[in-house]
Amino acid sequence: MPRFTKILCPVDFDKNSLAALKVAGDLAAEQRTATLDILHVVPIPPGPEVAIPFDQLEGRARSRLQRLVRSRIASRIHHAVHIRTGDPAGEVVSMAEQLGCDLIVLATHGRKGLTRLVLGSVAERIVREAPCSVLVARLGARRPKARATRASILARAAG
């Protein structure tokens, strides 16, 4: 398995991104010397400019993210919390470049049809533009059985 030393996990506080945070935390714990950078991007709504107090939004997001990290990330994992404002996909890619990350662990919302066409896919854009490897964690994804032997794997492949 590759050694990851700088892992970035964008979080938007939904259940999918919390699952991705769990995966990222587990990977960082396994690597022991890895740093987990947790990022929340406060999105700028499309349309005409409006006076939105982004400093207040960022402050609330930082507090919420710090509470989340305290409750879900083991204290033995080296980590940092980051808040950005802007386009989520662009900010994730920019942060990965700035920090020199070698892995991004993120979730996808799994939008389909017109919603995906209109909103686009943040995960898809990050995968295309990222300067490093990207792991897309799926909520409720089945894990392979750990006890598969080489013989059983070869038998399945041959059959």
C-alpha cells in the first residue's frame, strides 16, 4: 500500500462527508506519520452579488468543524482544520496544491439526472483537476471479506 503523509478531507457536514472523514481518519491512523487536513468550504451562492457576512459564516463553520473533529478524530492523529470561501471544487484543488497533499479523501452526493447537470459534480471535478490521488468514499459501500485467500481469489477469477 502506498504511504500517504499528507491527506486532505473536505467536509460539508452531511452524512456522506462524515463517512469520508472516518475513512481519512482511519488511513491517517494507519500511516502513523500522516497529517490529516480537514477542509470546509463556505460556498458563494451563484447570482448577483449580495451582502453576505462571510466572516460570520466562516466563524460558524470553523466552530462546527472543530467540534466535529474533536468528536470524530482520535487525538493521536496529527490534524489541522481549514476554512475557505469560494467554489468548493476549486478550493479543494487549490488547498491540495498549497499543502502538497498526496491524497484527497472525499465523498460524493450521488446526484443524477437534471440535478447533476445543473449543479455539476464537485467530486468529479476534483478527481479531474486534483494534483494527487483521490479516494472517493461511498456511504454504505460494501467492504470485501478480509479472509479471502489467494486460492479463492484465483478460483473466482478463473470461474
